[in-house]
Amino acid sequence: MGATFSITGNAEILQIAESVAREKGIGRESVIEAMANAIEIAGRRKYGHEQNIKAEIDNKTGEIKLFRSREVVEVVENPGAQITLADAKFTKKDAALGDFIVEPLPPIEFGRVTAQTAKQVIVQKVRDAERERQFEDYKDKIGEIVSGMVKRVEYGNATVDLMGRAEATLRREETIPREAFKQNDRIRAYIMDVRREKKGPQIFLSRTHPQFMAKLFAQEVPEIYDGIITVKAVARDPGSRAKIAVQSRDSGIDPVGSCVGVRGARVQAVVNELQGEKIDIIQWSEDPASFVVNALAPAEVTKIVLDEDKTKIEVVVPDDQLSLAIGRRGQNVRLASQLIGWNIDVLTEEEESKRRTEEFQTLSNLFIEGLNVEDVIAHLLVTEGFHKVEEVAFVPVEDLAAIEGFSEEVARELKTRATEYLEKQSTLLEQKWRELGIDESLLKLPGMTPEIMVELGRQEIKAVEDFAGLSRDEFAEMVPLSGKKDEEIDQMIMAARENSGWFPEENK
């Protein structure tokens, strides 16, 4: 607005408003409103700060009108803002309590001090309007890429001028490792957040956000911009390596090849922007097994075991592929895990074989000891998929008898021994939880078993009230082998809380 600001005539007010509005990119009405506020402050300086001064500026002529507004009351406590009903009737015959009497005041002569005060108010109001405009401009641009110029750098945090429209902050932790910006550097970044704060709207940028890379591909690959190819997932180790999963809506278009481009031109443009970050472009698949095979490339995968309840995938690779599958410092498997949203365990064929052998022997020993049978029978049960004595106790006789080498008589004997084993175990477990002093009511919770009760009792969870105070993670840590799904654990805990009176009757 310049240091020569002054108000000498109506026409100049409109000229100043037009000039400021153009310079700051805000509405002319906002500037005129700010000027009116400044004139009101100047009016209170002249007529008294207790006065309720109002100012109006004509949008067409620039004429300034100054008024004093006073409320009609029975007893005057503030003469500058209130007037008695009797006095009000001199100005307005039909005045009533609660009305406002508006009286014109003589125009103000703007001296040096008054003009300077008005200027400060106008500058502040214009700055507020400018900040509001910035917030409105950028609040809907979260998730977009913007270009700008580094204005200053302090302790690694860069202030970025967004083409004169606003300023944004690129924090040090949101920059790619080893990249350093200096004043006047051109920069592209991802708008991560826009917040309204006391000091004005704050725009936060990022160059490490996974979606920054996705948006860069959208700029380089027309098929992504047009919606033919979709970026389904992104995982990044900024400045080092990244994985991006893509899918094509058109079976005739190869999503991976389109993102790579002729002679790698498209992907190379993104790599250059990301300071040489190595990018694996992967074909997305709805099938987690196929997706994890693609995500772990270039390592070969020979076997996959899915645990959907725990969103866990066990991957078996040849012995010579282990380091390739895991990657340097576990980077490859970590990024693959982030990409597909499942936990991934990588085993060599030798490790997998050894573990399976150990599991087979453990289960066999369970049946040998529990059912008092020979190795051959125990091995047959494990081979047929039996993992617990309970399964033998409750499976139909004909199913057991159908196992090669088993007769109906053997099947009945196995079921009898299994039932006796479970009854004996139940008696022993009841004895244990009673010795631990566990309240019997705990057993009435849905999904509770004597085995779980004993484990909880050993960790001083002995009543429904104790159990109600647990979180899902605490329960899983106390009883890691419970076999309970997350929703089952939640149901148990909620039942305990209801029984303990955590929720008022009217909220049930």
C-alpha cells in the first residue's frame, strides 16, 4: 500500500481500495470495509473510546458518513453507547426501549497520527482478508502438486513462495534425504495439509509422502491422468526405493509398460524428481497371493500360505533367493508389506521344510501322549489334517474310519480315548483356575475357556472386573495362543464391561 498513505478526498478512497484490491488479489468490498473500520477507530479517538461509532463508505462516490449509535434504555450506565427514553424522543418521537438512536457526526479531518492509525488498521484488515483468501484457495487443494520458489531456509525448513499466491512450509523431515534447498531454488511438492491457525493459514508441503510419487506419475503418464490406469497403492523409502502398484481398466493397455514409457522415459522423469529413488512398478491384483508374488519381484516365490484372519502371508523362496526377497536391511519385504497391507514372513525352502517337520513332530507327540497311541497312528492323524485332540473327539466315527489303515473299531477307540483325555484335562484345568483364585463368573463370558482362564489367572486377571479393564492388545499379549480373532476378543471384553456396569442402563 506504500508509505504515502493518507485520506484527502472521497475519490482517493476509491482509488486506494482499487489499488490494494488488485495488488493483494482480494475483493474491493473487503478493502472498503477495512477502511470503514479504520475510520471508526479514528472516530473513537476523536469523540471518545466509549462511543459506539459507525462509519459508512459509499461504494460509488467514496463519500464517508460517520454516525453515533446509542441504545434506548431505562437507566444509562454508558452515556457513549446508551440514551434514556425521554432524551431519545427528542430525536425520534416514536422511540421505544431497545431501539437504537443513530445520529450523524461531523466528518473527521485526518491528521498525520490519525491517518497512520487508519493505515495500520487497513493493512491488518487487508492482511486478514488476504489470509482468508489463501485458506479458501488452498483448502481444497490438499493432495495436489504445486510449484514454487524457495524464499528462505532456516534449520533445514524451507519457506516456499507459491507463485505469489501464498507461502507454504516444507519441513526438513518432509524433504528427501540428502537433498538441500537454497534461496530461489525452483521446487515441486505435495500439499499435505492446510490449517487455519492464529497467525494465518498454514500450508504444509511434502516430498516424501507416498502420494507425491503417485501424483508425479499422473503428470508423466497420460493414461493415469485420463483414468485408464489407476494407481492402487504406493510404498516409499524416500530417496532410496519405492514400489507402486498399478491397474489398467483396458485389457489392451499394459499398465506397467505405460508407466515405464518408451526407453524408460516416463519413469525416469519421476526418478529424477525424486533424487534417483529406485522405483519398482508392479501389476496390482485382487488376489493377495498373486499380488505378493508381484510385489517381491525380482525374487522368485515357490510357495505362499495365507492367514486371512491375521492378514499375514508366509512366503517361501529358494535358498539362494532369500537376500533378494528380503532386500538390503529388509527394505524389499518391508515395502512389499506396506504395499499390499499384509504382514509378510519370508522363509527359505530349507527353513520351511525344517519348521514343517518340527510342527509335524509336535502334533504327533500331542496325539501320542494324549491318546496313548503309536507313532504310526499319530502320523496318520496329522497327515489327515488333525491338529487338536478335540477334533478327534468330535469328528464322526465314519470320517475317522475312512482314513486308510483305520477300521471302525479303531475309530471308536480313538474317539473314546480323546473324550477321556479332554475330561481329564478339563478337571485339571478347573483345579488350576480354582487354585489361582479365579472367580467362576469369568467362565461365563462368551468365548472364555478354562485354558484362557488359567493363563489370565497367572497374570492376576481373576475376575470379570479385571478382564473388563483389558484392551485387545493386552489380551493378545497375555494369551498369545488363544486362537481368538480380534472381533471375538472385542466381544469378550465388551461383555465383561457390560457385566461390570461400565454402561448406564439407559445407554444399553
